[in-house]
Amino acid sequence: LRAVKQPVFRYVTLGSPLGLNAVRSRLQRVEMPATTRTWHNARDPDDVVALHPLTPKTFAVSPPIVNYDGVDNGTDNQHGIVGYLPDPGVARAIHEALVG
């Protein structure tokens, strides 16, 4: 099998730890590929792994990251993907990424 390279038009991150200083300090400069139009970052404010949104101060990318803090991950593991996927804002961001 040979991988087919496709441009990425949208990033969607769910419960991202990138807002934590301990994680971000280990990264090199983050840049958006030329084909990427948007980056949607969704988080539950009670998710201890995703404590902070990804702001222009911490990630000076263009276009800026769209943060959605409205997830209410009601599972026992508030960081688990199972509690993120049913959220309407998350579902919309993923759907739009898939259909263009």
C-alpha cells in the first residue's frame, strides 16, 4: 500500500494538552500548512488535560485557532473521546472538515 498525500484543510483537536506549559515548552514552533484554512480546538473546561484554550498568545498561527469551550464531557473520564464526540459543536466541526 502506498500512502496518498492529501492536503489538510482543517485541524480538529479534542481535549488537547497543547495549552499546558509542560507540553508546549517541548514543541518547536507550530506552523499551519499553506492548505489549512482552520483549526478548531474543543475542550471541556473540567478536562484536566485540556486546562487551557489554544490562544494567539500561545499559538500565533494564521488563521488563528477557533476555541470551543462548550463541551460537557459527562463521562467518568472527562478527557475521554467518548464524551467529546456526541457534542454538537464537535460533531459540526468534524462534519465540516469531512465535507469541505
